[in-house]
Amino acid sequence: MKSDVIIIGAGHAGGMTAISLRQRRYEGSITLIGEEDFLPYQRPALSKGFLAGEIEEKRLYLKSQDYFDKNNINIVRSRKVVSIDRNNKIILLDNQKKLGYEKLVIATGSVVNKVKTNNREADLYYLRTIKDSLEIRKRLKNKNKIAIIGAGYIGLEIASIAIKKNLEVSVLELDNKVMGRVVSPEVSHFFQKKHQSEGVEFKFNTSVSDIENLDKQKRLICSDGSVLTTDFVVAGIGIKPNIELAQSSSLECDDGIIVDENGQTSDHHIFAVGDCSNHPNNIFKRRLRLESVHNAVEQAKSVAASINGHKQPYHQVPWFWSDQYNLKLQIAGFSQNHDQYVIRGSMEAEKFAVFYLRKKKLLAVDAINDQKSFLNGKKFIALSTEVSPEALENKNIDLKELIQQ
């Protein structure tokens, strides 16, 4: 069998690549191969509304089965691609079936970092798939205590939902602050205080040496010698790009699969998209590997355009978001290497934005319940326009007007 385009990975990036191809009137055959037994779906809600039981499963799906059928997109579920024969343009599935391709898109996403313990029987939960979210949701209903390893986005979002469901919540973090990799110390401190005011207990500068089973509970042996007893444990200690297939195929990789601005790999018949890809960013003048929905969607559009013969280079301001309690955190850009920051709005009122500058150029904005500042900040970053810290700080100045000048 042969398909004009084969997409390995039926997650958000892979699904959007197939959808974007058809939206661009691509007429060739498309086969989408996924390891899960689900249609392509959105992952962010897995630690937000879906985990809280506020969103139905069908709302996670990018499109219905009917859409894929009508648009002649063949979805192969519960199958893994084990090798790529680049010379003959053939992939091999785990059931020994071979498929030929003209263009191949690798959208293998990422895999969770695992906690190392001596106890192989340790009942540890990770949040990556619909099944994972459903398992954790079930335990949030019938348990009293939860221990969360990792104080990043995922860990804190799970903590906020567990608190709402009246569980005792403990968070263990290797760093000395929450979300240390993605936000400034000011924003980190704000979120830590919010969680503590809601009842979350933090243990910083701490790793887990081992997890022991104790009747129906778990004992976490911490690096400082202390012991924490809980009902169940969820780990959110980051992810890494799933590039094993690309590496075994001798594609160029370095913190992800190396692609150009059109998503093309070192093999001009093969593209990579989403969490697994490492692309050049012309705004920040460096390579980036991004773990975000925005990246998955926009890069998929670029790859689809390129395959369809109308190149549309991927040049975007990276952005991310997180929902915790009544707080919506929206981040645009990267705050590292800033030489100045200003705060617009009120931390006490839980509506503010932190703008990060370098030589009067805006590098990033962290906005909390302040979408206006987030959107305007994103435009400033995209335009690389100089802006005064005083103007950013002054609530009486309309930032939109500064952009238009």
C-alpha cells in the first residue's frame, strides 16, 4: 500500500496537518497513524476542564470520525511505526505491515519524564493521554490525599483541581520555586502564595528517592530523609521530544528533529511538526523546540502549505497558557536575558501583567487575568518595536495606540 502523505502521530500536530492539507485543497491520499485508540484530540484540557469533569470527551476531538471519512483521511489507530526506510520511502508498522509514501510527516510529540524509584510496583500516575486523565479523575473522586511531584504547569493545574475537590494536596519540587522554568520570580511567588492560601503544602529543593507501598497508601521517601504518606501520587516533571524513530532513521536531531522554517527535515521528503521538532525563530533569532498548542497548530499549517506547493514559513511569537483556580496565566515570548521589567495592573486585585524588556525592546509578557495586556504585548514582541517602560506601566495609556504609532 502507498499514501501520498503519511503522518506518523495522530495528536494535535499530526491531526492539524491532515486537516490543514484538506483545507488547502490537497487532493492526494492521506494516512494518519496513531498509537492511541482515539481520534486526534487536544491535550491542554486533560489537566484542566476535562480532568475537573467540566468538559466531555467528545469536545476534546479536533474533528469527528464523519469529518475524516468525508475528507478521505485514513486513520490507522493503535499502531506504532517501528522504522523508516528513507531510500525506498517505506515505513514499517509494529504488525509488520509496510506503507509507502511520497511525503512523510513526523508528529511523534513527546514522552513524559519518569520518576526513578527502586519499587517497580509503585503506583505512579502521569498525565499525557485521555486514559491518564480519566484514571487520575477517578482517584480524585475517591481519595483524600494526593502528592504531586513537580510544580510546573501540569502539577499546579492538577493541584488546583484537587483542592476544589477537597483533597489534601502536597507538592514536591526539586527547584526552590514554582514554575521556575517558565515565569519570573515575581510571578512564581504570586502563584505560590495563591496555592498556599488555598491549602496546598509545598516542599521545595526536594526530590523523591523512593516510593513504598503501605497498605492502601504510598510512602514517599524524600531526598532530605523525610517521609510523606499519601493516597496516590501524580508526577509532572516535564517531557522530552519523542525522536527515537527520527534518530534511528539518521535524520538530523538536536533537542528535537531539526527542521527549517517550512518544517522540512534533513531529508526533503520528510517533515516534522509539533513537540518533537526544533525550528528556527526569526523573531528571537535562535532555534526553538516548543511544547504548546499554538506551535502544533501553526507549524502544522506551515507544513501543509509546503507539501501543497505554497510555502508559508513559520514565523510566530511563542505563547502558552495555564488555568489555576480563578487565574488565567497567558505568556508570550521568553523572559530570559531581560534587563528590566515593569508591572502593569494590580497583583492584589489578581489582574496584572509583567513586561520584560531588553534595551527597550519587549521580550515577553506574563499576563494574569489580563488578556488585553497579553495581546498587545504579543504584538510588540512580533514587531520588535521599542517601547518605554513608563508607557507599559501606565494604566492610563492605551497600549494599542502605541502599537499603531
